[in-house]
Amino acid sequence: MADGSAIAAGRVPATAGQPRTGTLKRMARRRSTLAFLMALPLLAVIAGLVIYPFFYAIELSMLNKRMTRFVGIDNFTFLLGRETFQLVIFQSVLFAVTAVIAKALIGFVLAHVLHALPAKGQRKWRGMLLVPWVIPPAVSTLAWWWLFDPSYSAFNWMLAVFGAGPVPWLGDAGWARFAVILVNTWYGAPFFMIMYLAALKSVPDQLYEAAAIDGATGIQKLRYVTLPMMRNIISITVLFSLIVTFANFDIVRILTNGGPQDRTHLFGTYAFQVGIQSGDIPLGAAVSLFMFPLLAVFAVLILRGVNQRTKEGL
Amino acid sequence: MSGASFATGGATASATYQKVGSIRAERRRVLIGAYIALAVFVVFFLLPPVYMLITSLKSSAEIADLSGNPWIVTRPTLQNYWELLTEGNYLLHFRNSIIVTACVVAITMVISILAAFSLSRMRFWGSGVLATGVFLTYLVPETLLFIPLFQIIGGIGMYNNLWAMVLIYPTLTVPFCTWIMIGYFSSIPKELDEAALIDGANHFQMLWKIFIPVALPGILAATIFAFTVSWAQFLYPMAFLVSSEQMVLTTGIVSDLIRGDTFVWGKIMAGALMAALPPLLVYAFLMDYYIAGLTAGATKG
């Protein structure tokens, strides 16, 4: 930050000092100084609230609980040896992978279904299907929580009508995991739907006509026309959703708060419990930082996908 | 799940099409399958909000009564809404949410429009790297950095202060809004700025008189994004705000209406529904702009 503005400040008198070096050059310089100044608030946000906290997190994660002593990587090794944390790693991966697959499949099917509708009715249906994604998850999860309530569950009432026994939605580890994945799928599927719908609309009709003339069946059209055309957007959406789902907080925090017996904790909720609620800031920072390598890999892959897409001009 | 069966249903329909040779019959079958799949998913997707509405219209006695059908309201009452709006801190939380969201949206739009203009039209040393950096920042989830931010907020004496939210929410909104705006600004033909420069406009006039009006759909999309993110944010207020007067809606509903083991479900659902209303209204009217911006932002850039 500091030397950045020093460069900018250094530039202005330099251009003012030699007014006859050529107007074009001077204009270009003034332009780039102005450009830098206009981007300065953005730089301040990124540097002050993303890059600095990131390095601060690394520093924090290497201190002892009272933040008085440097302990190196002790927090990380301590976490890795702890059974609860091993569960957190497993659960985060399980949660992210299953939820993203479910969201992608539902989104893909719904996008196709919507695409098949006449244009007039499409908007109305799309609007209704977007509702889960529009309601803030912290708010809609309250409704799910109530639907899963141990004694008043409206789902269990419906199951009882069909003669099935009550399901311990949030009380049993397996069902609780299913419940958080279900709610996340419910919330995220509409996002996939609109992304895929936009991609479907951009596939030229001539390709399908050509395929139809060649006698392609519906499945062949899907396999050889739709999927190759959508490959890039599918991979970008899936990777993006993997990041967001992997780092989820709201749904698990409200629905189960990590329970029963820590069987639904994710990195985010566990870091919150350890760092904020139990007051062990360094350990909490270490939990969060464990997400970083995976997130970084996904981010680089997304960036590659986006750049490729820009190059192809799609 | 029945959607999957639709996909295969559609495939067999087009296989029979070759034999029967009737495009209209095939279309009709596909459409019927489509509507069945849609109906199933609409029920699944709308179940929680509808149940929210049902519960919010019940009295506490009716909610506690286990003998009846939970999906039916026998004696609808607006008492839950009335109590929320007249007593307790619900209105205060609503006001706090509005303040935070309005400030964050305004700050975000100023920062990202200026930055996007600079990054898409006027190059400077390192601007290419910065544009990539903006995209990568967008991918940083809030759960990664909330603990150091907790320390930083505490360090500058803003713990349990509503305005801390205004300070830190832009980390979640600015990167993507800048990214969308870079895309929109880049699509404006260069001839327009050249014409403006020849007419003697400076860069700010160019931005104000040409770029902002032309990119208005993009600005609208970015505004809706910033609104959605700030309105829905849950982790930061959860971690940084503790007293009820400072809380926003997302955390306030839970903290005020759940005391120990007593869950006032009727009021919780009424509060949740009213908290969901502003985004629902925004999307009902401006959905198309938002979707256009979002898909363009993610696919082009």
C-alpha cells in the first residue's frame, strides 16, 4: 500500500517537470496514475481485509492458546492427531462431494426441463424454482430445522400417515448428515439450474438440427452435442460450488451445530466452535487454514477454465 | 429423482419418433414429462417456505397440539406478526439489516465501478495481475478468514458494533461486483470513448456520461448481488455481534426467540418469512437483470 502510493505520488511531479516530452507520453502517464488512484479503494479492500488477514491467520495459528508464545506447527499437528478433527476432514469432503453431485444433477435435469418448455411459461416456472436460492440460507434453514423437529416434525407426521416410523432427523449421525446434505442441495440446486440453462440457450440450434439429420437419438444428442458444448461451464460451476459447499457454515450451524457428537461438523463450523466459542483463537485459525490448500487448487482450476472460455470467445 | 426418469422418458420418446414420425406427438410427450418433473421439484423447493407460512399463522396452542395435521391451519391468526412488530427487538434488527445492507451496497458500487473502469479501460502497472487477483479474492470464502478478522475487529475496538459489518462485508461483495463490471465495461465499444475524448471529455465525464448509462444492466446486477450477500450474511454477525440491539435479522431471529429450551416457533417462522421478503420481492421484479449479470460474469468475464 505505502510504496504503491509513493510510486503514484512520484509520478505526478515527474510528468509536471518535463512538459515537452511529448503530449502522448504524458497523457499516458497521467492516465495510468489516475487509473491507479481509481483502483486504490479496491486495492485497500483486498490488501487490508483479505491479504493482511490471511498472513495474520498464519501468524495466529502458530501461537499458543493465550497467544503469548510461538509454538510453530504444534496446532496443526495437534489437530491432525485429534479424532474429532479427522472426522471434520472426512465430513467436509463427504458433504461437499455428495451435495455438489446432487446439486449438479438436479440442476442439469431442471435446466433441460425448463429449456423444453415454451418460452411463455418458462419465466414463471423458473421464478418458482429459484425461490430456495433467493431466501437467505440462515433464514430458510430455520424452516428446515422446524420440519426436522424431534417431536413436532411435519415430515414424521407424513411418514406416519404412510405407516412409517418416526425418523430421528437430527438426532442420529447418519440421518443428520443426510439432513444437512439435503438442505444444502435444496439451497444450491437452483444456482446450477440457471447456470446450465444459460449455457443450454447458448448452444446453437443448428448443431441439434445437424445431429437430428444424422439420425441421433436424444441420448446421443446429449452425449455428443450438449455435454461437449457445456463442458467448460459445467466444470466451472462444479468447482465453484465445491469451494462454497466445502466452506459452508450457515446450514450446519443452525441445523445441527455440529452434533450429534461432532458427526456433522465442517471446517467452518468447527473453526467457529473452537476459535470463537471456546476462545482458542490460534487453534480456530489453524482449523480454517486447513481449508486453504484445497481451496487454492480449486481456485486455480476455475481460473484456468474461465481464461480458456474467454480465449475461445464463448 | 423423477427428473431422471423424465430424461430417459424423453429419450425413448425421441426413439419412437423415428418410427411414428410425428413431431407433434413427441413434443407433447416431452412436455408432459417436463411438467411432471417440474411439479415434483416445485413441491420440494417450495415446501419449507410454505410450511413457514403455515406455522406463522398458527397460535402457540395450535402448534403445541400434536393431535392435528401440522400442514393445516384451523384457526389462522396474525398474532405472531403483530407481536413481532410491536414488541421485542425484531423491528430494530430489521432496521439494522437495512442500514448495513444500504451502506454496503453503496460502498461496494462506488469501489467496484471506479476499479472496473480503471481496470477495463486505463491500464497501469500491475493492472492485469490485479484483475486476476480480484477474481481469486471472490473465491475466498468467509469461513477462511473470520478468525483473524475477529481479532482485527477487536483490535480496532469495533467488536459488537454494527458498523464493523459495514467495514467487512465489502470483502464479500466488491470482488464479484468488480468482476461483473469489468465484463460489462469491456463490452462497450472503444469508439465511444474515442468520440468522448475528441469532444474533450475527461475520464470522469466519460465514466459518468457514457459508461454508467450504457452498463446500467450490469450495475443493476451487481447491486442485486451486493444486496443479496449483505442481507443474507450470517457468519460475521454471528461472530462479531453479541448484544441484541446490534444484531441483524439473520442472527437476531434465533437469538431473541429461542430462550433456553422454549422455541416460539410461530414467531420464529413469522420473523423468518418477513426477513425473506425483501430478497423475494427484489428477485420477483429484477430476476432477469440479475441472471443475465450472473451468467455473464461467470461465463465471460
